[in-house]
Amino acid sequence: MKKYIIGFIFGAVLSTSSVIYASDSIQSLLWPVQFEINGKSHELGDDYAVLNYKGHAYVPVRFVAEKLNQGINYRNKDNTISIMTEPSGDNEAEKKIWQIQYRIHVGDDKNHIISIFGEPSKITNNFKKEIWRYDISARNDYKYSESSQNNLDFSGLENGSIGAQLYITWTNDGQIDSIVSGFKQDRWVYNYYVLTDGSSGINLME
């Protein structure tokens, strides 16, 4: 094992999610361990590393959580790692909203998105970047207003003609650059976003 210097442990733990740097550094060792979860072996892959620091294993939480069929998200506003179980039941919009928040991240590729959401409802370009739009749980008579110009259809979300809407902006090499989505819960419409740097949040749409 070779020595490995890391600014802050979450940088390795979250991998493609937001990286936070602290002024102090720690010295740890790369630990080439194998993972067996519920009796099944899983390859760690090149995107992740396990660290040994003072005899304790620091593992990539996204890798472990997803292998346990959990979703994971990081909120930079309050430095919180959120792990959430997929909702049960038959509500498609609710499940897709969970997948948006907990299963897709900045840096993911197009194959990963298609495996979850299928082909996009619309592909457009803005400022030389490709944008995919998904209309989720839309009624048969739903029609997106082109005047929205790559913006969330607030009125459609509010009146229930669409359950949720997702926009994904891509980098030139086919990785997620940013995520914007809208959905309605109870009587409120929310905007969930993930920016290029991995930071995320939820705003009430008014």
C-alpha cells in the first residue's frame, strides 16, 4: 500500500459528487480490499478508493449505498450526506423524482441515464451544449409550451398535466454537466437542481 494524502475524506467518499477541502490534511493508506455485500462480490472499480486511517476503513459511501439498493445525495449547504430508500408503491412520478435526486450525479454518462429514464422526450441545444428533456408521468393530452425555451413547465407541473420534468445538460464529452428538475408535492411545486460543481438544492417555485 502506498501513502495517499487527501484534503478531506469526503473527497474520496463521494467520488463524483461535491468535493470539499479543509485546511488540514490527513495521511492515510490506500487499502486494496474486496467487497462482499449480502454474500455477493462487487468490483470496486477505478472510480473509487478505500482508505485505511488509524486502523479504520473509510469506504466510498455512494458505492456501498447503491449496492444496498439505496440512493445517495450530498447537500453542500449543510454538509449532509443523505441516504434514502426508494419509495414503494405504483406512483411513477414519485419513483422518478427519487431517482433524479438519488441515482444520477454530475459526471454520469448517457448510457446510465438511458438505463434509468429511457430515451428523452426532447433533445435541444443551448450555448453549444446538448440538453435532454424528460416529461415524466405526462397526461396523454400534455403539450410542452415551446415558449418556455428549455425552462421547466411550471404551469404544467402546477395543474398536474405532468408529474415531473427533468433537464440534463451535457458536456462535450457526454457527461452530465448539470441537472434541473421540477415536481409537485402536496400543493407546492419544487425545483431540484445540481450544478456543474456538484452542489445541489431544492427551491420552492413561485
